[in-house]
Amino acid sequence: MRAPYLAIVFAFCLIPTSLPAGTAYSNFGPGNTFSNSNITISAAFTATTFTTTAGGMLATVQLALGSPTTPVTMGLYTDSAGHPGTVLENWTVPVAPLPQLITLTSVLNPALSSGTQYWFVLSNPSNLIWSQNNQGVIGGVWVGPINTLTQNLAFLPTPAIQLLTQGTPNPTPLPPTLILTLCGLALAGLAWFVAKKRTGSASAA
């Protein structure tokens, strides 16, 4: 009786409070690498579109960007009939003149669905530089007014971009202090059970 009971106690105490974070989409290479080649465009808006490979609550967006004019406003959008639809979150951030990795932290943490098309749109200053991916994903960029974007340089690799998601909480997460308390009570119950069993065995003898 003691071994199964002990196993249950330890299994309960080791229940994680969350599942690992994941990647909703990425065309980065190993170690968050991207191409040295860039796409330089001046337009009202420049965008890339992609289809997620996993779902989850957005945590960060990473891209390799440079601009002689800063800050730059950008946003994540749903798809609406092949064009950007509803904005899920916007960022306005300072950008260095030459491309470097930028990490955008999500505050709204919108829910992303797997296998779904999204858009990432930049409100362009002049001569904005967006590094291409190095994984052979072809498609160029989309430029123009946001409601009538047209594909440009479709033979080139798409811009490098990566969307990471938060760890997924358990359906009924418990506070760490409560978990420790319950584990302590369970172990105390085990000790009482063992002691009682030994007393009963001694009386029978």
C-alpha cells in the first residue's frame, strides 16, 4: 500500500504549473540567424504574410530591421480576403540605421490559431531595410496602401520574422504555496498511515 500511495503524492507535487512556450511561426535559421541580404523599399506600408505552424498566446515577435528614420510603427494583423484585416497589436520602437535583431514584447498577448494566415505590417519611413530569411522561403514583400497591398519582388526570400508564444497554463493552476501545503499534508497523512499500520501489526503479534 505504501509504494503506490507515495507515488501518488510525489506525482501530485511534481505537477507543472505551465507547459513550455512554443513557436507560432519562424523562418529564422538555427540560432535566430537571417540573411545578409535585405529588402529596401519606400512605400506607405510594407508587409509580409505567413501561415502559423502552431497556436498559442503571443509572447514576442522578432525581426531583423533597420531604418534611417526612427521610430518605426508596426503591427500584427489577421487576414481578410488576402489583405490585412483586424490589427491584433501595434508597436512603435526605435530602430538602428542598419538591420539588427529586434524583439517586440506583446502586452495584449492575442491568441494565435495554428494553420492560419496573418500579416505583419510596417508603416514605412523612407528606405526602410528588412533582412530576408535564410531558409529559402520565397515571396518578397507586399507594398502600397494597407487595404490594397500588392506583392513586390515575389522571386526574393520573404523578410525574416519569428513569433513566439507563451507557456500554456494548466486548466486549474494552483499557487505554489498551496501546492507545498497540500504536499505537506499528503506526506503527513502517509506518515500517519505507516505508523498506524505498524501499530496494528505490533498488536496482532
